[in-house]
Amino acid sequence: MNDVKLTSTLAFRLGTLGALVTERFSERLAAHDLKPKHVGLLAVLESGAAASQLDIARLMNVAPSLVVSLADRLEELGAVRRERDPSDRRRQTLTLTAQGRDLLATCTEAAAEIDAELAEGLGPEQAKALRTAMRTLATRNGLPAD
Amino acid sequence: MNDVKLTSTLAFRLGTLGALVTERFSERLAAHDLKPKHVGLLAVLESGAAASQLDIARLMNVAPSLVVSLADRLEELGAVRRERDPSDRRRQTLTLTAQGRDLLATCTEAAAEIDAELAEGLGPEQAKALRTAMRTLATRNGLPAD
DNA sequence: TATTGTTATACTCTATAACTATA
DNA sequence: TATAGTTATAGAGTATAACAATA
């Protein structure tokens, strides 16, 4: 028989800690009336990996209709600009504005603060090993590599 | 200026990988018509950390009303038994049945399979370091220590 | 009056489906 | 006829608030 505990599995710990961290991030974003997915969209634009709304939806693994409402909010804040692609007028191209870059930097700082809180409980070597392993996992699972 | 990327933060990676892993776990649980929180409740009962519904709700950080519906479903499956506490008849005590233990073992196996998939991409030392760091983080953040 | 569990209701997030405009 | 974006609608998941039983 097998006496592995559910709560000791990596899957359980990634799931629960992930939810905890996302919750903390959301709390910090609330000041800007943003949710994590808004910030994820800003990061996609900064990376240059996609620009049309449909491509962004595919990359983020969300429904195209969700990108519409995320972009609506970000446009309202002046963080992104929506422009028709002249070569195919069905396409809306999203671009980061200077304000959008600032906003992304602010949100990245919030994430970095959470990182610092997490690292407090770990020794420096443990923290480094964790970062390395998480980067590998992200890359192998289709998430941004850097 | 600071050129740290959002997607390189531990917070971002824990959030996104956590969501991914929870999604994979949910898919496997769908065969039993269970969601991750049902399994979390089974794990709480096995650990013996709480038995009354209200205590369970506090431990899981969910609303008491949610515990009612999770317990309804688990009782329906014969995985838990609901009994009035004779010394305080307001309290409902939940206990794992033999079937509940079996079910938990099956779900733990599903989590272990996901662990194996994740570990494939990592070297054995990296996998071990990750487990160690995640256990430390879980403990320091009020999640089950083992 | 306070507490446990339950029920009724509402809210948040997201997806699916129907629609418009371009191609 | 197919595709990009949008709008309308619906569903999952969960919380809050009102309620019943017991303390």
C-alpha cells in the first residue's frame, strides 16, 4: 500500500500556494482596479509575442471575448491603444502606451514584493534553487520562459 | 530603473503553474464528479485537524456554506458520514468512511501522476530541491506541513 | 444572546453562442 | 463562406445574508 499524503504532493502544493499568491497579488492590484489577467495582457504586449486580440487570446488561453473586456479596461486607463490593422481591417492591434509601461512596472514591483515575502522563509540557496526549478517548469509547460 | 520582468517573478510563476496544475487535477477528478475542494476536505478529515463543519471551513479558508455542499456531495458518494455531536447537538461531525479513504487514495494517486509529469522535465536534484522549497513555503504560509 | 449548520440569494469570473464587419 | 472582434447570455464557483435549531 501507498502512504503518500495528498498534501505532500507537488501538485497540491503548487495549487494551493499558487492560489494564495494570486490572492495576494490581486489585493495589491485592487488599488489600480486591475485583476491579474489585465496585468498578464500587459506582459504579453511588452513581450511582443502577440498583438491582435485573437492571437493574445490564444496565447493567454482565454476566450476572445475576455480579451475584449480586458482591453476595454486597459484602454480606459490609457495603458493600451487599439488600432485597426490597415492591411486587414478586421484586426485590432493593441500596443502598450508609456502609461501602460509604467503601470506594468508598478505591478511588477508588487509581484517582486511578494517574491521578497516568500523568500524570507527560505535560505538564499533554497530560494535560488526554487527559482531555477520554477523557470524550468514554466518553460516546459508552455509558460513564458523569462 | 528596474528591468525585472513580471513573467520571471516567483509570484507570476507560482500563480500560473498553480492554475495549470489545478486544471490538470480537475480533469482527472472529473471522472469521479469531484472538484479539488472535495478532495481537500477529504484530506482535512484524514489529517484529523478538524471534524466539525465550521472548523473545517476555517481551516480551508472557505465559507461555511461551501462546506455544506462539499459534504453533501461526499456523503452522497458514501465517502463521509455526518453525525450530530451528542455533547453539542448543533455540531455536525464528519468522519471518513472506508470508501472515503479509498477515494482519497485514488485522488492522491492522480496528484502523484501529475507530480511525475512535472518531474520529467527536471533533473532528480532539481526535483528534490523543488520539493524541499515548496514544503518550506507551505509550512510558512499556513498550509499543511506534510 | 451567541453559535452551528443550512438555505436563499447574489456576485465574480469566464465561456459559449449569436451578431457585425471585413475578407 | 470564413475570420476578427464584439455583444448577449449562461454557467461554474463561491460568498453573504437570512434563518432554524441548539446552547
